[in-house]
Amino acid sequence: MLNYIWFGLIIVAVLLGGINGKIEEVTKAGLDSAGAAVTIAIGLVGVMALWLGIVKIADEAGLMKLLARGIAPVLRRVFPEIPRDHPAIASMMMNIAANMLGLSNAATPLGLKAMEDLQKLNRSPGVATNSMCTFLAVNTAGLQLIPASMISLLASAGSKEPTAIIGTTIAASTAAVFAGVIAAKLLERLPVFAVPPRESGGASS
Amino acid sequence: MIQHVIHLVSVWAIPLLLVGIPLYGLLRGVKVYECFVEGAKEGFQVAVRVIPYLVAILVAVGMLRGAGAIDLLSGWLDPLLRAVGAPAEILPLAIMRPLSGSGSMGIVAELIKTHGPDSFIARLAATAYGSTETTFYVLAVYFGSVGIRKTRHAVLAGLSADIASLAASIVVCRLVFPA
């Protein structure tokens, strides 16, 4: 699927750019973005190392297992493929908690740790499991209790009540999470999205 | 009051985690320093592993923006949005949101400037921005970090969440804020 989307984005950009007489901008934007991607990734190294270090301590101290047991009843419904007590449950929970608090610096490293844990349960390594897709649906919905960046944007523009959007944001992002999870659960059954047979027999079935 | 509590939470959350987790570790007899370094070692590899995926997505999105595709698409979808009674000003943001975080933040800032920070449109835009994530960025980084190339239904599920967040933002803001 991503093959077609990716190529689609590029060919549309080039065709449109040609028609609009913006082909030079298209080239420049493409090359600039390639550089920006590396800057973003390298910028992740520090916080990534910090949180992976902290998570390792939490893991060693048994905190992750404790966390997994505490919230397992809820998450087990959403992620039935993951065994009890598996570290993936705890790291997903920590990622979601960091997102909810608006700690985006912590959320990404914790989320990537969760992906690594989920990957350990994956029997066809290059293919996404059902749990991964559901987890990403939750993440792209971005459940957030405090939309900090928007509050400060409104405040800096001189808003009288910048926090007015907290309630509406929580409501809308909750709706998004439900929609994402339901969509993931329904779509995973479609034959189009099945794990390719050659690599199947995975932990996801 | 609420503002104060929120501020406290966001200021204290990280320092408390940075103290609390190693403290708990020490009490449980974990060699916290050695353990930290061991875990932190992976930070670099994870970040580097993400690069090719991120380049692929950001280049495609960047080219599309450069070509002016967002404005064009907004123009096409405008009548559709008007037909269901949604404010058309929000459309460029809705299209940009799953593709680019900084790009959509720019659109929100623009809308706030044009309509005023306490206007219905500004609040709707801020709600719509805050209630979802940059789907394609998340997919690239998260799948990239573990080398997943076949993403199956993840894109569609993510976009479903985006559409739901937009629809919910419009409905909830209509209810809460007088237009």
C-alpha cells in the first residue's frame, strides 16, 4: 500500500509542479526535506538515549512488569496477541502516558521501545503485526490531555482564554483513538491486508 | 486554576520520572548507572535506523507542498465540505495535518492571525491540530525503527483516526463555542 501512496505523492507533485510552473520549488522542497529528515533523526539521538537508559532501569527494577500487570486487563482486549506480562504492554502504556501528558520528547523514544518489544513477537520481521497497526492507530490519533503547543500558540497571539481548547481537544482526540482502534480491528481481517502467505504463520494470527 | 495545575504537571512530570525511576531502581538493588548506560547505548542505532524511512516520507511530502498541491486539493474539496456545513477555512489544515507537523502548525498560526485568537475558527483549528498526530511521520519513524516495510492496514487506520478527529473537532467546537 505504501508503495502506491509514496509513488503517488511524488508523481502528483512533479506533474502539478510542471503544470503550475513550480517545478523548481518542487525540486528544492524535495532536496531540503531529505536534509531535514536527517536533522530530525540525528536530533532524536540524545533524548532517545536518555529515555532508553531510564526505561532500562525501570525494566531491571521490575517496574515494567508491575505496570504491565496493572493495566493489562484493559490493554489485553485491544492487543489480544500479546502474552501477559510481556514488556511490550508496559512500554506501550508508558508511551501512551507520555503522549497524554504532552511529553513528546519522552513519547517517541518510549514508543520506539514499544515497537522493538512488539517486533520480538513478530514472526515475519518485515511485515507489520496486528498489534503494531493497532498501536500505531492509537499513536497517530495522539491522545493528549494537554495540547501544550496549541495553548502556547493561542496565548502568544493574545488569547483571553487559551486553555478553552483543552476540553474540546480531549473529546476530539478520544473520538480519534476509538475510530483508529476500531478501524484497525476491522481492517486487519480484510484479505487485502493479510500477512503475505510466504512469510505467514506469524504471532499475529 | 486549571491552567496552574496543567502548568505544574507539565513542568514536574519529567524531573519526577528522572528521579523516581532510578530511586525505585536503587531501592530494588539495581546498578542504576551501569544499567542506564547499557540502555542508552541503543539510542544512536535507533535514530540512525529511522533515517531512510524518514527521508522517503519527508521528501515526498515536501515535493507535494512545493508543487502547491495542498491549495489545489483544498479548492477541490471545498464544495464538499460546505455541503456538509463545515467551515471551509479549516480544509488546508485538515489536508496538511497527517502529512506535516510544522506545516500544519504554520497554517494554525496563520488562521489565528487572520481570525483572532479567540475566534471560532482559531479554536477549531487548535482543537483539530491538537487532537491528532502527524500520521505519516509517526508511521515512518515507528515502522522504520524496526525495519517494517509492509505496513498492511496501518495507513488506512491512521487516516480513519485523522478524519474522525476532524469531524469530532467540528462537532464538539460547534457545541462548546458560540460561533
